Amino acid sequence: MDVECVISNHDDARVDVEGFGIDFHHIPVTRAEKPQAEARTLALLAGRVDVVILARYMQVLSADFLEQIGCPVINIHHSFLPAFAGADPYRRAFDRGVKLIGATAHYATAELDAGPIIEQDVQRVGHGYTLDDLLRVGRDLERLVLARAVRSHLDDRVLVHEGRTIVF
């Protein structure tokens, strides 16, 4: 895979990304300026990429963006949905004493976190885990699940049929 660029709504990864010789673009996203941010992103990506990978991009992409991008978009998130949707899910999961941490990678659709699932994984956690432990385990799983999902997609091993995936 060749990485065309990294686009982020936060500027904190710039040094790391540019250290690999990859173009980095900071495009802040606010509710009021979301259409303009999506237009800037489309200008950088549309027609130039075969897949878009979202990682820690805590924004819902519009149906218009998904239609215009012209390629699949893969998203990753914790697997607490729908129980702990929204902000600070690990804190809320910790407060409830969850016993499993998980991650889900799926194709993005206009409906929030409802796209066809490509890959998932879970890990059991114990009562002695701290919030930091849950964050570490969850983020490790998110990395692994996203990597496996992207690999399956790039290897043309994923078919979408009737809103579900078949992964070979």
C-alpha cells in the first residue's frame, strides 16, 4: 500500500507522519465549518486514492462526502457500541466494570457506525484493570483489528453482500 497522505482534524501527529516522508494536512472540523472541511478533504483525496482509512477521526462523514469520495472508507472504533456511544467510552465502560474490551472495523456508511463489518476482536479484562489498562488494551486491539481489516481489503478478500461482508 502506498500512503497518499494523512489528513487529521488534530495537528499533533504532524511530526511523526512527516518523519516518514508522508504529506500531512491539518483540517480542523467544527460543526459550523464541516462542509468546508469535507470539501478540502475531497480536494486532496477524490480520484487519487483507492481507499480511505479513518483512525481516531471522531467525526461523522456526511452522505455527500461518502458519495463523492468514490472509494471505500474503512472506520475503526471500540466495540462498546451502542452501550457506550459518544465521548469517553473507556471511562464509562470502566465505571460499569466491563469484562470485555473490543474493536470493530467496518466500511463507513451515512448511518453512524452501521456499515458492513470487516473485522472484530475482543479481549477479556479483569476487575483489577485500571482505566489506563483498559485504554491500552482497547487501543492495541483497535490497531490490530484495523490492520487486519485493511489487509483483507487490500488483498481483495472482502465482498459486501446485502449490507454484510463475506471475508475470505
